[in-house]
Amino acid sequence: MDARAVLAAFKGRGMVGHLEALQRVADNNNGNRASGTSGYEDSARYVEDQLRAAGYTPVRQTFTYRRDDQTVETFNILADTAGSAENTVVVGGHLDSVQNGPGINDNGSGVAAVLETARWMKDAGIKPVNRVRFAFWAAEEDDLDGSGHYVNALSEDDIRRTALYLNVDMAASPNGVRSVHDGDGSDFGDDGPDGSKEIEDVFFRFFEENSLPAETTPFDGGSDYEPFLQAGIPGGGLFSGDVESKTDTQVQAYGGTAGRDLDPCYHEACDTLSNIDSALLQEMSGALAYVTAAYALAARN
Ligand code: PHE
Ligand code: ZN
Ligand code: ZN
């Protein structure tokens, strides 16, 4: 896989079109797309239609959980490629928003990256040796319930057959950065299971071959990779930043505004279509596609 060719391809792909669709969904549904609401249902239908049009067969995994003393019924969406189930590569991001905003950067951007990776695999004619399972999680914002349900429902054998998990939670932060999870804990101390360092390295290879600065971000338990890591499955992924202030060093690497939040609209009503950096989304989506393809095609045993 040629990292520069993948980036060039993603410069011409329609991630922002997915964000426009999710913004419309929020606009039509009281301004949000939270799990258990009509906005979540419409978000899901959009993703499922896109997957079907690309030749996938999306499946809903329904479950219930408790939120504010109420039982919420919701579902994850899963769609598989062909390839060996013995080394399944799970690639996901959360589809739900918080209840008080449309969630276009958090996490429409991750949804757009995962969906466009799925579509690109078909368009590019990539034939996975290892099965890729694209996952759109519910209820991340309510404590990782969707990914937690998925991992909980895996048998010991299913866990053994899950080669790794790649996550994208925020990939278009308007004052953002390119960050990759610190697989071996060399920068932040919290390491993932064996194999997580290699995932980090493959992401960095994409950015280095494209002369794009990137940095690491810790596994702090704050997104859907956490249940996978807890089950001993190697993990990694991308994050463009939320409530941290941009440092002078980060401004030198990425541009933007020092002292301002990486995403000033994190979890707010202003996380709209105006709250995204579309060039950053192209780069992050290309990185996800590159790493997904690398693992889809890797010989493993
Ligand atoms: N990072 C998550 C999000 O905003 C929120 C979260 C933080 C979830 C900590 C679990 C633990 O999408
Ligand atoms: Zn969030
Ligand atoms: Zn999120």
C-alpha cells in the first residue's frame, strides 16, 4: 500500500458529504443524534443505506442499557468484508452524539472516516485476506455501552479471532492535531496489549510518508477502544483533540491558534458542520484507510 496514493485518493472522497447528511439528521430531530432517539435512528439509516449501496450487508446488534434511571434500547451497526474470520480486524467509531448537540466533529467525523474507509475498500478493489468488520457504536457518550456490549458478547474464541481494533473518535477538530494512540505507553505510560505498538507504528508510517506531523495521545479509557484493550485485544486509532488548549509547539506543527481549545465546541450545540477542519478529516481518514488495508492484507497466524 502506497501511503501517498491513499492520501491523494482521500483528498477526493466525500467525507464532508457524510457530515452534511448527519447535520441534516440532527436538524430534523431536535438538534441531536443521541442513542435511543429518532436522530440516532435516522443516523443509522443513513449509514446503513451507504453501506448497502457499497455492497455491504449491515446488521444491527440491539441491546439495552440504563441512562438517567431509564432503560434505553439501541443498537450498534456491524458490516463485514470477505476474508478470514480467524484474524478479524475491527474498525469503528461511535455513531451517537451527546444529547445537547449534533455531534458533527464528535463523532460524525469518525463515522465519516470509517464509512469512507469501507467504501474505498470496495472502490479500490482491495480483497481482504483478513475479514474487516466495520462498526458504528451506540451509547459511547453514555459510558462506552455499545462497544462494551459488543466485546462482552464475544466468546473466548471470538476474542482470540479478533486481531485488533482501530478506533476513530474525533478526526476533524477545528483547531486540531493529528494524534495516534500511544500503543506501547512510551509517551504516556498506559500501554495496550502486545501488537498495539505496531498499530501505532503503521499509523506513523502513513503520516511520515506524507510529511505530515503527528503526535501520540494516551489510552485514557475515554473511547471505544477501552473494552477491546481490557479484553486483551491490541488497539489503536486516531484523535484530533477536544478540550485541551493548543500549545505553541502544536501551532508550529499544525497551524491553528495557541491557547484555544482543540475543539471549542466539544459536547456543545455548536458542534455543527461549521465546527470541522475538512483537510484534517481527509488526512485522518486516509490514515485510517491505510492502516485498515495494511492489516486486512497482512499475512498473520
Ligand atoms: N471521549 C468521549 C467522547 O466524547 C467521552 C468519554 C470520556 C467517554 C471518558 C468515556 C470516558 O466521545
Ligand atoms: Zn463525546
Ligand atoms: Zn466521541
